[in-house]
Amino acid sequence: MKKFALIGASGYIAPRHMKAIKDTSNELVVSYDLYDGIGIMDSNFPDADFFTEAERFEDFIYQWKREHGKPLDYIAIASPNYLHKSHMRLALSHGADAICEKPLVLNPTDIDELKIVEQESGKRVYNILQLRLHESIIALKEKVLKELAENPDKIYEIDLTYLTSRGKWYFESWKGKEEKSGGLASNIGVHFYDMLSWIFGEVEENVVHLKTPYANAGYFKLKNARVRWFLSVKYDYIPDDIKASGLRTYRSITVDGDEIEFSGGFTELHTRSYEEIIKGNGFGLDEARNSIEIVSTIRNLQPIGLKGEYHPFCKKVISE
């Protein structure tokens, strides 16, 4: 049984980490969050220690290592994006491997720093890149690899559309502040960018068409694909037929006009990620680099407007 700590226990994604620890028959020993309203722990790990002060949490980890003669096995990190690097460094410095939510960090230079800490500590960083474990995405990768073996120069035409409605709270929270979340593309798009570059190759061209508080859109030229992408947290941009069904989220990926169905199976992917990490097969710093370079570039690019290969949903924003 592996022993875990969890940083960011009250966040949106934290319950999936708790479930993953429980479903893999391991133990959450301690968790930490500034906010203390985390009754969900009672149905998962009611005996786990909990702290709202970082100093007391770190002291607990230190004392636990002294009392048990070994460090905790893993520290899971579900804190705000801008704190990920510091929390991973804390985990490694205390002799634990780190399991971190996406985006792993905000900038590629942060990965370089963490590689040094890995070397110094002998411990590892693992990133939750759950789409790489989705059955439909794995099947797509296998299909693409087979087709590229027959035609290495093939270029796929891809549209990525992801809309996940958020209320006014979003923009008051750290998620709505670019310096803390990395911006919209980092916060809700990074795992899609990882998946696309994993399947279709590294980015050769990166263009941003529009960038507003509610929506980002742009174009990638990957080694074997042209990608038009659109991300938004605004309900108004969701297609009418999706609204009529009562849904507030819409995700779509088309490859050469064919829809890739991957709407199901998301809730179990954290557990699958933990299973692979515990077996030593998790995704580390090198696997995370492509997607972090992509979102860092997007953050620093100036939008060019509706020119070139822009996503059709861009017209929803311009028409307002």
C-alpha cells in the first residue's frame, strides 16, 4: 500500500485524485488546503490528517518520515497552476514522487528547473495527461500511425472545439487571472494540445486569431496535421442543439471531417493514470514539454484577427 499526501484538497479536480488513491487500494495520509470545507474526505479517507497552513503540513511530512523511517511515496498536487512548480519541488525535496495536475507548469523553463531537482533528489515528477489513456484517443493514434506508415507525407485536417461554461465566479478566482492560471488556453486547452501533438507531431507553426477573457482561438501546423482550435468558457457560444439538451459543455474533435467520439470515460482516467504511475509507466517532464511550450507561446502571441485558417466559431465572437 502506497502512502499519499494531497495538496489542493478542496479544488474541483481533487475528488478524482482521492478516488484514484482509493481505487488503487492506497492510503491518503494527509492533505493540505487553505480552504477547510472538504467534507468529501469523510467518504474517502476520514482518518487522514488535514492542515490549512503550509508550515504545519510540511512539518507533518517531515515528522512522518522520521517516525516511519521512510518518506511518503507520493504527493499529489491539485493546487492553482502557478503554485505547481513550488509544490512539486516540495514533494521531491521530501523524498516523494510528485503527481501533478495539468498544466504541469506555466513555462518551459520551469521544466528545466524541475529536471535539476529530479536529478538532485532521485525522485520523479509525473503529469496527469489523461487523454493519452482514453480508449478512443489510443485507437485514433493507432489508426494514424498505420496510415502514416503507408503515406508519411499525409496531412490531416482537424477542428478542435471545446466549450465549458463558467459563471462569473471563474473570473474572480485564480482561474480567471492569467498570471495565476496561465490563461484560458493553459487552463482548459493544454491536455488537448498534448493529445494532438502526441498523435500528429510537434508544432511547426502557431497562430492565434483571437484572445478574449471568454474565448481563445487559433491555428497549428503540426508535422502531420493542420488544426483549427476554439476554446471558450462562455455559454452563449455553445451550439443551440446542445443548449436544448440541457448541457453546458460541448467538446468536438473532427479529423478529415469525421467526428472522434471521446465524450465518455473521463471519470475513470485519473484512476488509470495512477495505476500506470504506480507501475512506473507514468508521463514525466519530457512528455509534458510539448504542451507547455504550446500554451506558453499562445500566451505571448498577439491575435491577428480573422485571417487565414481560423475556426468557424470565431465568427460567434466577432459578431457580438
